[in-house]
Amino acid sequence: MNLIHPKTALISLSDKTGLYEIVEYLVSKNVKILSTGGTYKAIKEINPNVVEVSEFTGFQEMMDGRVKTLHPKIHAGILARRDKDLEALDERGFETIDLVIVNLYPFQETIASGCTFEEAVEKIDIGGPTMIRSAAKNFKDVAVLSDPKDYSKFIDQWKNDGGISYNFRKELSNKVFALMAEYNLAISNYFSEKNNIDLPNFKFKDSSVLRYGENPHQEARLLTFDDLKNVNIANAEIIQGKEMSYNNIVDADAAWECVREFNEPACVIVKHANPCGVASSDSLLNAYNLAFQTDPTSAFGGIIALNGKLNASTAKEINERQFVEVIIATDYEEAALNVLSSKKNIRVLRVDIDQDNPYPGTIKKVSGGILLQSDDDFSVSQSSLKCVTKRQPSESEMKDLMFAWKVAKFVKSNAIVYARDRQTIGIGAGQMSRVISADIANLKAKEEGLKVESAVMASDAFFPFRDGIDKAASSGIAAIIQPGGSIRDDEVIAAADENNMAMVFTSTRHFRH
């Protein structure tokens, strides 16, 4: 089986999942452990017998840690062929490194979080790829673990077979080269995207003058793209009602963007470009009732978007319950239109769920120039979430967390969303302080008599301090979804654990300004 029995291991990890398990086993096998930075500190808490790389190499790291493992003593120890290079090692007083346990800076997660270009460049790992590629190349004599999921298999093989087999080392080596191909492609694609954002050559079909812009003293015009295949907000079928205003169009677009996120029947009520009530349920009527319940005061004069065909019972409920500026749906029952026709000023729009995007990206005018950016169309899957607390979210909490996260993406920053049973119960938007946004969400829930206990909270960006967690806990919030990434994440996680809350990280930020 050509087994190896590692005597010296080098460990450097961004993702420290399973660290305790692997270190404990290596210590039991009397393996000498080398490590760096935060990993060194974490290992030292598990077992004091760990050697810092700078002590091992005699070379202090420099340039804020950019150069620390890029040293001949490290790479000679990994790359040395045990059947022909040991004499060369001895001549320089070097020693072999038989096991490399390294994972990389989270580049993909960093760019998904909405970071700056400079921040992304800083997350391009150099030392990590060099170490694991060296170990992977020399798999004949060295084992390399680049994925925490392989730790258990590594330990089991050593226990059962008395060492690490050639075939398993080759399998681990192959995994490294596949990882590096994916990692390098992600960097290449990111650089390509960043270098190719050009001002689109817009082509328009229609141009219509609006009554006025955001305010009566401002002029406004709606330009509609040419060659649209679907019915979008700009070319919506206006079934009845007054002319759409500038603000109507902006709010309608915000509502329609949000409601399209949901596969099940959903309703979004928007006021001043912010959702003030969102719900999904087994029917549009129930979804509307729940969305309205979140904040009836703000819903007055709002925009209602429904991701399905509006029936008469739902139309009647809307008509009798509130003043509404615009209703948007994919279709309407004839009876529903008859109900809505009793209020001639309500703008009734039919829009397709599928929307055109002939010129991807967003443009914003600033003093002296324009800002261009790609669309925020990144979607977080449940499987990609990372639970960072002792308590895992329950199944129902996880459903609510995913719901709340979808809503938070469309709420102005700083955004806080309270939700339970796929219904928003409080939304805090557009505040300079995240804690104040949480206060507003809690206040909204209390004003409407909605139960906060056992609800979940979504935050569009990380919590810089633990006060937001403590505030949520005092309100009864049971689980939190947020990007993570604060220098005080440990403090924030500790606050959640102290309050027996579950918390998951998305590694993705959704600022909306």
C-alpha cells in the first residue's frame, strides 16, 4: 500500500472547521505541528506543543503577513523526494514536512460580499496555493488536506491501515489541482468582469414625457428599451388608472423585483421604494392579508405587487381595506377587474414574471461622472449557509431565515427584517445605525401586535458590535441570518450563543442605497 506515517505537519487555515479533531489526532501520533497566525493561536489553545513558522524558518513574516510561508525551508521540506533529496536537506539543516493541511483565503465569498476591487485583490491567496501545490506534486511522499471534509477519512485510514496509502494521497492531490483550477478561474473571471464594464449603447423604442419627476419642479421622461420580449415595468400593460408618475414607476419596479424572488404565491407592498410588508403563502389572498398586516399605516397609498393572477376575492379585500396607488400582477380575472374598476384612479398593471435585461448593470450619475456596476443577482442557497453558533436553526427557522434574507435584499440599508412563518412582522430601513433599524423593526411589530418571540431576523450586512444581537435577543428573536465578516464576529457569535440563538452566515452582503 506504500503507506506513509507523517512526522511533521504544517497547518494554515482560513476555515478552521474540524481543527480540534485533526490536531488532537496528530498530537496522539506524536506529529510535530507547524503553524502560522490565527491558526497557530487556535492550535495553541488545543495543545501548547505547536511551533510557529517564523520560529521554524528563523524568518519573521513581513509586509502585513504577505510573506511568511514563502521560504526555502518550508518548500524544500514539502518537495523533497525521500529517495533522492534527503542529503540535500541535511546539508542545509532542513527537515521533511510530510503533511500539509491548508485551505485558501475565501476569494469567491469575498467577491460575493460586494467588496471593493482592492479588497478582492488582497484575498488572492499566494502562500496557500504554493504550499498545497507543492504537496500535491510530491504526493508520493506527502499527504495534503485542502478540505476539512477529508479529515475524518484521513484519521480513519491512519487508524485502520496504520498509515496513509498511496491511492488516498493521489486522490487528495487530484483534489488540490481541481481546487486550484476553480480558484484561478474565479480570479480570472473576476478580473475579466472588472476590466470590461463599458457604457452600454442603449437603444430605445419609446419615449414618453411624465407629468413631473420625483418632485413637481423636476421634469421627467420614461425611455423604454427596444426589442423587449417580455412585458416589463417600463412597457407594462396599463389596464386602467391614471398616468404613471416617476415615483410610481420607481416604486413599482422595487415591488416587482422583490415579489419575483418567490416561487410560491407572494405579495409585496412597497412605500417609498422600500417593502413595508412581504409574505408568501398558499394563496395570493393569504399572502396579501399577511403582507398588509405587517404595517397597515405604511401600506396606505402604497404599491402592491402579486406574483400571480389576481382573483376577485383578493381584489375585493384590497379595495375595501386600503387606498392603493398601483397594483401589479401577472394577470387578472375578469371579475377582479370589475371590482377594481369601481376605483378608476387605481393604476392596474399586467407584467410578466420573466423580465428582459438587454443591458445588464446599473448606472448612477455622480458629480463629474457616472458609476457603473453589475446587477445584484447573486442568490444564496440554503446549502451554502454556514451555521456559526452552538445551536443550529430548526427546519422552520431555516425557512423563515431564507425568506427574510430574500426580503432584506430589497430593503434600503441599513436593513433589518423580522419575520416568522414567511411573513414580515417588522422592517427597519434606511437608517445610519443598524441598531436603530432593529429598534424600528421591533417597534413596527409591537404596534401591530405581531409576536416577535421565536421570529427570525435578517441583516443586509454584518453586525459591527454585539449590541444588535443583544437587542434582537431582548425582543425574542430566535435566529439570525447575516453576512458575517466583522472583525468582531467572535464577539457577535458569543452574544448569540449566550442567548441560545441560532445564527448563520451568508458570506454575501446586500447593500441597497
